[in-house]
Amino acid sequence: MGKKIACVITDLFEDVEYTDPVKSFKEAGHEVVNIGFEKGQTVKGKQGQEQVSIDKGIGEVTPDEYDALLIPGGFSPDQLRGDERFVSFTKAFMDEKKPVFAICHGPQLLITAKALDGRNVTGYKSIKVDLEYAGATYHDQEVFVCGEQLVTSRQPDDIPAFNRESLALLSK
């Protein structure tokens, strides 16, 4: 049975870090709900290729409505973590041990949620030190799965591995 995946997203997300995982989730029978600042808003990708319509505003959702969380990279996670609602939404998934998929700069939201202490992760090289300061152990590899819950990857090149491990976790 398909899972319901929350995707937190706003302007300047990394286009393929949204489109590729979402495509593979949907092909596997899962539902993806785009959550942003405001329902009905259209957000644009960093590369200018993609436009995503926001299904739900952060003010109208709760983590219990979803089975998993997707955090695409780009500048989107840094903007989202400035809003406490996105931070607590993200933290709830980590606290409740629900699957969380974060790629590239996606883990920035997990850093602000103070949810990485003692975790094994990867992410974009420029946030390696931030991840370490947050108490995580950084691994420079295409994908890292921590505790059958958290899937992280470094960059767009890692998307095939990121999708593979994310889907494997969803099928459990």
C-alpha cells in the first residue's frame, strides 16, 4: 500500500532533487503532498526549470497525517528553517522515527530541528562542518541510511542511490 509523503519546499529548491525522487515515489504508488508557506502558491526551482504548486500551507498540516518526509536541497531548506513551524514539523518526523529523506542542503532543516545528534549522515560538502557541529558523523558517500529512518545524499549525482534507498525504506 502506498505511503503519504510530505515534501517541504519553497522557492529556489534544486530542481532535480525534487522532480526525480517525486517521480520515483509516485511510480512506486506513493502520494506526495507539497507543503509550503501558503496553499496554492507556485514555487520555482533554482535552475528555473521547474515550478511546483503548493498543496498545503504549513499552518494547515500536522505530521501525523504523513508517513514520511522529503526535504529537497537548494536554497529552499535554508529558507524553511527560518520558520519555526517547518522546524517543529521536521523534528516530529525524527522524534516519531518516521522515514526522512534529505538530499544536498536538505539536512539544514534537520540541523535547526536539533535532530542529528548521534546520527550518521551525508550532505552537500559545504554543510559538512555544520552537520558535525550538530553532533552528526559525516560520511562522504553517495547515500547513507541511518537507523532504518534517515536517508541522506550529497548532490544531484547521488539521486539514483537516494531514490533506491528511500524506496527500500518505504517498502518496509
